[in-house]
Amino acid sequence: MSVKSTAVGGSPAKSRAASRGRSKNRSGDGPEFVQLLTPEGERVEHSEYAVDLTPQELRGLYRDMVLTRRFDGEAVTLQRQGELGLWASLLGQEAAQIGSGRATRHDDYVFPTYREHGVAWTRDVDPLNLLGMFRGVNNGGWDPNENNFHLYTIVIGSQTLHATGYAMGVAKDGADSAVLAYFGDGASSQGDVAEAFTFAAVYNAPVVFFCQNNQWAISEPTERQSRVPIYQRAAGYGFPGVRVDGNDVLAVLAVTRAALDHARSGQGPMLVEAFTYRMGAHTTTDDPTRYRSDEEREEWAGKDPIARLKAYLDREGLADEAFYAEVGAESDALAKRVREGVRGMPDPEPMAIFEHAYADGHALVDEERARFAEYQASFEDTTAGTGR
């Protein structure tokens, strides 16, 4: 797999000259973005970003997206059945996550939010570890240093500061690696993100900020988050930004790979805005029908990232029915493993929540532990002598 870029960020003149490989946003009058694969599955070229993949690598991207979507769908169903407390679906954002995740090197470090299930897949994090956290049986379930994939962050935007600090350390150590920090369009309004941009720029940190602009910060559209496109904010902090078609896995791969190379080469941070769409609810507690139209969703369904790549594979004769059947069988096996694995997870010991709050203990935690133990014991008293 090879990805090349003739320019990162690009000059205005070059941007205007790049007529192919770009398309308008949903309103039809906004800024253009990098595109290598049209919604109909037609391959186009771009003057600044290019990607050259083998048939096997293209099929691998398709497999990644299909399996990620199947896993995500199983998680939604498990939550509806009461097996998970909550789930944040990535439906519709598979290309943004798989493309960017596959652009990383093993020694790069990734800081996710709570929706980067596809990125976790590319970093070889077991899906059951993700589900364990949303089931409440662990606090993350994986060693961040084993996969260079940080634990999920629920607090909106705070991971961008963590990523920037880590990247500053990478630069001090002289390591040949980069940091990739994910956040959403809603998080772009958080002060933590603004501070992260400032520190990253001033210290020339090797970090790529990857914004998945899925159009809706829960029930607020992007238009209420910013007066300018999100990628243009980077210019105010002194580093380049680029908008990419977030439903085009090839373009996302090319742009993210170029951005990471930019950071590794000592040129400092970069902002990538993946223009995509959240097809499902913000989380399983949300009802998106209350704030967006069916027509909008149908419009974006026609830009589906998996269908787009499949159309290209079929057009070029790069995949056959045997391949699709194999992926389907693998998808079924993954779903079965997920269902059985979640239902077989043991409940944690109730008192374990107090064990690692502080390394050396704390008087307030000790008091809370004692009160909770008393509370637990009260249930035993009420069932004493009842045969239950």
C-alpha cells in the first residue's frame, strides 16, 4: 500500500486548480473537499492527494467496513435487549474511521472519543473489550500501550489535550511517530479543543486532529457550532487544515496518511475534517427523528461508504461473489462471538469500584466503601429467613 501527496494543506492557487476529485457539501454552495471515489463508485484523481492500492488492500478496506458495521449493529441490538447500558453507534462513519485508522503506523498513538469502534478494529482491540465498558464490567478493558490506542474518553474534547501533551513528549523524545486525536463537530466548540490547538501549534507537536463532522452534535447542526467550516479554524492557530469526503475510504486514507507524514517530518500539527453523516442516533438514548428529516437521511444513504466501495470493486472486477460470501460468513461469526461473549461476561465484584480510585488510599473513599458495604448488607438482611 502506498500513498503519496504532492502538497499538504495546499496553497489557494493549487486548491482552485484542483477541479477533479472534489465535490460540494450538502448545501451545494459550501467549500469543496478531497474526493477520490464518487458516491457512484467512480474513481477520480486529485492534484494533491493520491492513493495506489492493490486489489487485496481494497478488498481489505471493504472487509473492515463490513465487519465494523456488523459489530456496531449487534451492539445496538444488545443494548436494546438490556445487555448494555449505552451504545454510541458509528453507522455511516465507517469510511472515516477505517480509512484514518489504516493510515496509521504501529508506532503511532491514537486518542479516541467513545465512538471510534472502527479505529479500534484497525488497532487490533478486541470488540468485546469495548462492549465490556458499555456493559459496566470494566473501565476500558484493554492496555492502551499494547495497541497504542488510548482508552475511550467520554468527557467531550478532553482527549485532544491528552493527545497534544503526548505528542509534545514524542517530539522531546525525538521519536519518529505521530499522534492521531479524534473528536466530533460538537467537541470543536469545547475550550479543551481550542487549548489543544494552541499548544500543538506553539510547540510544533506531531499531532493530527481528526474531526468526524457527522453534521449533528446530538440535536444541534454544525451550522450552530461554527460560522466557518471546521477545517478552516486551523489557519487561525497557524497550521494547515483540509476537508475530506468522510464517506470515501480512499480519500480519507490518502489525506490522513499525508497529514501523519506532515506531523512526523517536524512540520507540526494538522487538522483533518472528515465530512460525513451519522445515520443513526447520537447514542441509544437519543431519538434523531425529533430534530432531523427523513429526507436528509435518505440523501446521505445514497452516499453510503460501503456501497460506494463495493460499486468500485464490482466495476473494476476486483471482487467476486465468493469474496462477498466469505465476508458475510465472517460477519456472522463475529456477530455470534459478540453476542455470546457479552452475555457470558461475569458481573464485577460490587466493592471493586473502590480499589483503584487512589494509589495509596483515601479517607473519603474508605468512608464511602464502608457505607456502600452497609448498603449491600441491607439486602441480605431483608431476605434472611425467606428462603431466597
